[in-house]
Amino acid sequence: MHDALINKIKKNLKEIYNPLTNRDIISDNIVKSVELKNDVIIVILEIDPSKLEIMDELKSKVEKNIKEFNEGKTIQVILTAHSSFKDNKNNTNNIDKKNINLKKVQPNFKSKPYGVKRVIAIASGKGGVGKSTVALKGNKVAILDADVYGPSQPKMLGISDKPSSPDGKTIIPLKNHGVTAMSLGLMVPENQSIVWRGPMLMGALQQMLNQVKWEDQDYLFVDLPPGTGDVQLTLCQKTNIAGAIVVSTPQDIALLDARKGLNMFKKLNTPVLGLIENMSSFICSGCGLKHYPFNNGTVKKEAKNYNTVLLGELPLDLETREASDLGVPIVVKNPKNPTSLAFYEIADKIIKMKLD
């Protein structure tokens, strides 16, 4: 049964042609493997990353082809890149050399986690400024807690179970309040400290990005650790990011660190979608007036200086803090709370952006 299905898939894939060579993808050696693991059909296509847009269309054709007889099994088509893409007799027959560049693969090839439409980085210069609460309404949303030293997502989303891995390779993320989540905090005891050097951090990040079964997600938010270290650099250099959002309090000292993040994204050619001002103001329970505990309008001014926008201002709010400590997002606990309304406004602005 297993071998028969694999053979049937390979036979049908011969009906799909490489648009660059006019040869079927089996003969053209693009299909590197077809496997069936735990009711998941995994097809690996080896491509020239400089032709990623064309190959994305080819990937869709492969998925559609297999769906016609997948027998209810999940389909996972993975694009991988050559270490080099050289001209040879097997691969250059019938190639239109005006439409293909047979040079070595570009070292800045960026991938996107399978099943994710858009990756957005949430960053700040300092920790504890509220970036963990930013998510979108009306869309399939996933959050990757990449802050390995201080993972807070499990507590804030009210999840504590350990993720499962049926095949020992693919990780099944957890879900609560309509949000799919993965965090290193789910893999280690809550009070255990993590002492890792750069290579271990990078390995953990790549594993959580590419080995987690994200399924179909409109947005994957990557909650970055404070600062401008290895995690931020690796994410921007290795992952196709739609953009970054920088969160900061209005304090001058916090803005100094936020500027470092903005400059880092600029150097790495990562678009900044906007800034969010957290702890912007509070309503006094005694007098009922709005007060600004820090400078007012400084984050908006910073956004203008960096030719981006202020996405929203989040107030200091006791109910929001209590809800987060209980593992219930404020937009779930009280949709009419001022912080919830501010989140809705931010979400609307992001949804309206034309993001890849």
C-alpha cells in the first residue's frame, strides 16, 4: 500500500513540466524524494533559488496534482536549494538561456516556513515592553517565541503542555485562544535557565521555524529577544520576512535601544512596517484623567524620522496586566477594554498593508 502510493505519485508527477527546461520534473531530477511518514506525504523539490517565483508556481502544481489522489493524507511540498546550479548535459537540454541564469546560488537565498503566508518580526530594544501581546484579528495567526532566554508566550497564552513530535522530526505546536504557538519555554522546565552560545541559538531558531507543522497560517509573528544579536541577524538573513514591527515605551532610554533595532533592520534590508508605543498613558482611577507617565509623542516622532508610521499607542492598564498573568489575552477577556481597542486598530492597519 505504501509503495504503491509512492509509485503512483511519482508516475503522476511526470505529467508536470519544468517551465525552464520543458522537461518533466522527474526526468529533470527536480524531485529529490517522495516519502510517506505518519500519513504525511512529503515531496522535496530541489530548485535554483534565483528562480524562486517560478518554482513557487511549480510547487502549487505539485500540491494540486497529489491532492487528486492523496487518500486523505496531509501533503507537504518542500523547496530546497542546490549548493550550486551548474550547467551540465543532463540539465541544459532544451534550456532557454535567455530566461535562466546558470550561476552559483546566491548566498542570500531566503526561505519561508512551510504553510506560512507572511512572517513578521516583533522586536524591541528592551524586554518587557509588551510586544508579546501583538496579534491580528480575523486571520489565522501563529506566534513563534524566539526569546530563548526569557520565553513568555506560554504563560501569556495559558499553555503549558509540551509539543509532540510523532515522527521525531516534525513538531506539532500548541494552540489556545485561536492562536498557534511554539516556544522554547514549552521544551524546558519553567524555572530552568538556558545558557546557550550562538550556534545553539541558531539551531533552535531554525528548528522552530522549519520543523514545526505550522499548517496554513496567514501570519507568523516571531517574537524576538531584546537587542540586536544572533537571533535577529539569522532571522533576517535566512527567512523571507514581510516586515518588522518595533515596540518601544516613550522613554528616551528605551528609544535609544529601539533605534538600534531600526538601524539593524535597515542594514539587513528588512522593511519596518511601523512602530508601536507601549505604556503610552493611563487613566487615573482617582481623578479619571489621562496621564502620560513618560514623554508624550516621542515614538510617533521617531517613526517619522525613520520614514515609517506609528501603528498605535497602548495604554498602561491593570486589567491587561491581570489578564496576561492569567494566560488570557485582553482582547479575549474584555474586547471593549481600551487596550483591546488599540490592538484592533493596529491589527486593521497591518491587515490593510499589501504584504508578501
